[in-house]
Amino acid sequence: MNLRKQQQPVIILVVVALLLFVFLVRVSLNLRSSRRNFRNEMAQRLDLEEALDGMEKERRQMVSELESLRSRLAAASSEIKRLSEDLETKKKEVVSANATLEVLKREKKSSSSVSM
């Protein structure tokens, strides 16, 4: 019985040491897993940030191109307006020239009929 009482603290110590060892192994494995997950998440975040930067650069280029197209549209609209005004002026000149031509034709007819 004396031997059993002496072995009892040793058995308890071995069980506690074994439980502590298992706990430390689990903590170590969880820590490795957490580190791996952290690295993967950071790599994924970095990839997303790079993609976001690329998209932002593309957006800026598209905005710049849009500004350029707007200025070209404004210039083209001004040119169309100017050409339209020129066309109206030319139409008026043609109408006036046609009227003058008609007057001249009538005068010529009347002068040729008078001379006969």
C-alpha cells in the first residue's frame, strides 16, 4: 500500500504532463494553421488591392477618354452650328440669285419682245 501511495503522485504528474503536452501540441498546430491562414488572407488581400488599383487606373483612363470625347463633341457641335449657319446664308444667296435671274429673264423677254 505504501508503494501505491508513492506511485499515485507520479501517475498524477505523468497524466498532467501528458495533458499539458497534448494541449501544447494542439496550440502549436492551431498557431501554424492560423499563420498559414493569415498569410493566405494577406496574399489574397494584396491581390485584391492590386486588382483594385488596376481598376482605379482603368477608371481614370476612361474618365480621361470621356473628357476628351466630350471636348471633341463640343468642338464638332460648334462646327456643325457654324456650317448650318453658312448653309442658311448660302441658301439665302441662292434664293436671291434665283430671284435676280428671274428678273433678268423677264427683262430680257420683255426687251426682246419690244424690239420685234
